[in-house]
Amino acid sequence: MTDLQLSLFASGGVLVVGVFAFNKWQEYKAKKTVENAFGDGDDDALLNPSDTPVVRQEPKLSPEHTKLEPALEPHSEQESDSTAVTAGDVNGTEPDTETQTLTVKVSAKELPVDELIDCVIPLEFDTPVRGEKLLAEIAELKYVGKKPVHFIGITAAGDKDVIATGGAYTTLLAGIQMVSRSGPLNELEYSEFVMKLRAIADNLSAHPDVPDMNRVISNARELHQFVSEHDAQLSVSIAANGAAWALNTLLAALEKMGFDQRPDGRLMMPDGDGGSLFTLSTNVGVSETMTSRLTLLLDVPCVAPARDGFGAMAACARSLATRLGGIVVDDGNRPISKEALDEIAGQVSEFYSAMDEAQVPAGSVRAQRLFS
């Protein structure tokens, strides 16, 4: 081998070693950036938001204020009653004349069949049927296509309740959800639902009262229009203002802050009641080791106003940006100021009012079913 060949081999080796060392140095810097950002370990992003400079826009929420009418008249079990209660009532004594009357909201439990969002078909019996017999008949009918199916029963006293072993029911109410994010109930799904219900009715010697298909499909399309107009999801991102962040160190720090990692790779901030407040995406594949962008996402109609999902998400974004030396930006990569985020929070509040007016309060079981 000539001196020239040896010289070339040596030069190539030095180059490879140099590239490898440079990459390792970059990874080390990215890791140290995250470790330094979360080094104190005690600072909670949701409890200690920091202001972020820089400014601009973000998409606006402007839903139509649509009033929904139920396909059938809703029953009292799914409504709330207001009861006047005085201090004397609470203590078991007569109230004083100066005692101020308080209004307490009493909420009945929500049943799985909802006349506002389900097509409900009653199956009446000549004599009461035991709950265990009904449960055996309906066990297999949980979905038609992608539309969930639920059942409740009516007792001889006229009360509606979930069907239970040991109970007896004069009527079975079957409800198929008329719409979800995947679309409205269609003619094929409705026909299949009715066919399966007729088979159950025959086995139970019941008399089904099947509504007109055209009316049901029309109601489903109207409800789908509401879902389309109120399907609001808001996101804010934190963009790196320099070097990318080491992913494994970042994920560990985010989990310490309270995020739970989901099977799809996204991180979820729990709402404290078994649900999700907002989610976080690293915007990279599972094989990547670094990221330069984090995205927080709020599913607006699925989070109750009392939880202040947008306020919590905005505070988290500002805190992460400060910790990591990043910038809070929108989907178009435009910086967003705290003032702009506050303005959007006002629009979110108006959105919640529109949902209340439509009898679909954000975060309710009804809303979570519709926007599933």
C-alpha cells in the first residue's frame, strides 16, 4: 500500500471520528438544555406560568349559536330541578324569619339513553319482564356500524333506570346515537338497528314503536350540522429558539410535571377526574431522539368550563417556553403573546355559552358522546 493510500485512509478515519464526535456533542448539548430547564424539579408549569414576549394572532372561535330541539320530548330523569332550601331545613329545625333562602341545584343521574342525541325506540311488554332476561337478549347489541347502542328500562311505577338483575320492566327503551365525529346515522345503519330490534322484540313478545326513517335521518343530519359547527380544537405550540431538545430527557421531565403518556405516543394532562384536560405532542416519530417543537391541543367541547382547559393549556405553554428557551407560536408559526391568548380565552367563554344554550354543555356526558 502506497504512502498516498495510507494518508487518505488516515484522513478519512479522522473525518469519520470528527463527525461522530460532533453528533455526540450535539446530543449532549440538547440533553443538558432540557436538564437545566427542569433542574429544580419543583416548579409546576400549571401552577407557575411565566409571561412570554412576542406577539401576534391565533385562529378565532366563532360558532353558530344553534339551538337544538330533541327528537322526542326529554324526560325529567335527564333534567335538573331547582329546590328552595333554607338553613332551617338543613339543620332539621324551623327557619328563622331572617334566614335567607338558598337555591340548590339537584341533578338527577344521567342515563345512557338520551332523547336529544339518540334515536329512541320503545319495546312495550304485556307483562313486566325480569332484568336478567332483558340483559341476556340485548348483550350482543352494543354497536351498529360505528354508532353505539344503549338500553334502559321503564318500571311499573314509571321510573326509568339502567336495566339490572332483579328488576322488572314494562318497557325497554333502545337508543342508537344519531351522530358522532365520524358522521350522522345513515339509512343503512338505521335499517340494521330496526331489524335487530325486531328480532329482540319477537324473542320477548314485545311491541316496538318504530319511528319513520325519514324523520330520524333528518334529525341525525340536523344534529350533525351542530357537531360540525361546534367541533372546535385549539392548539398552541412551543418552538425551539435555537438547538433542539433531547426527547428522552424531555419526556421524563414532562411526566414529572403530571403528563401521562398514551399508547399513541401523545402525552395527556389529566383533569383530576379520569378524563383529559389537554394533550401534548412532540411532533416526531418514535425513532427520533430530538424535537424542536411541542404542540398542546385542547378539545374544547369535551372539557367543562369549570376546569378552564384553555387557561391551563396557555399557562403550561408559557411556562414550557420560558423553561426551554422557546417561543409560543400558532399553527402558522406566528408568535402569540399573553394578551392574544387572553383574547382567545374570551372567545372560548362565548363558545361555552353557545353550547349551554344548545343544551349540550361542554364537558358533559352528552357533549363527550357527540364529539367522540
